[in-house]
Amino acid sequence: MRNFLTPKGSTTATPHSTETIFKTDFTGLPLFFWGTLLTLCGLAMYLGGILFSVTRLILGLGEQFRSWNMTILWYSGVPSTAGIILGALDLALLLPTKRRSRLRKELSPVVEKQVVVALTAYNDAPSIGQAVADFRNHPRVSRVIVVDNNSSDETFNIAQREGARVVTETRPG
């Protein structure tokens, strides 16, 4: 698991000294996640305070329980407010940086430039043999798969004879 609090750093060397320059990268911090959890905790505290209030009123408990109830309700706003601030901070400040950093990443080059061709066929005996042969002769095609949709003619046998891997699908469509 990645430690989100460890800054990414780079070392630059000069002929006379070696110094480390740290650039803190906060784009990996899951602030929106933690903000959502804090907001949910605050809402749970608030709902617990409401249930406590209803119970207190039904049972006719004294002034001490009323002050506890007010304290629970009042302090339920702390995690809710902190969660909303964290979520807004992530959306307003860090989201654009996260999006830009993802756009800058280059895709790795495709090493194996081969494709697999899948053909569907239903009573295509006159044309399936030539289609399979054409695809198999292409230099970038590594395999041809023919999905025979329960044909009643020789589609299965012709495709197999031409070198395709044939799979039979018994349900029409």
C-alpha cells in the first residue's frame, strides 16, 4: 500500500554539493474519501443525538441528559464541517491537478502487434472459407475464431478446414 504522506523527491547533484529537493505531491491524497467518511460520521452522530433526544423526552429524563443531548447535537457539526471542507478542497484544488497528471502519462508502446479476429456466422458456407483464409493470410492476424450460430449448412466444417477455431453457439441470435 502506498504511503500518501511521504513526499516524492528528486536528488540533484552539483560538482561541489549534493542537495535533495523535495516536491510534495498531494494529488494522491484521498481527501474526498476521508471527507465523505467524516461527513457520514457527523450525520451518524446527529441522528444518534436525535434518537437520544426522543428517548430522553419519552422517558422524562432530567436536565443532565438534556445537556448531554445538546452536546452530542452541537459537536456532530465538527466532523460534518471538516468532511465538507476536505471534499471541497479535493474537488476545487486537487482535482484539476489529478486530471492533468493523468493526461500527461504516455501509454506504453504495443510490443506485440497481433490481433485475434472473431467472426459470427449463420449458414455462411459459400463465404466463410474465403473470409477465414483472407484473415489468416494477413500478417497481423494471429488467430481466427468463428462463432457458428447453429448453422444448418457446412459452415462449421469449412471454417475449421480453413484453420479457424470454431465455436458453436446453440441459441439463435
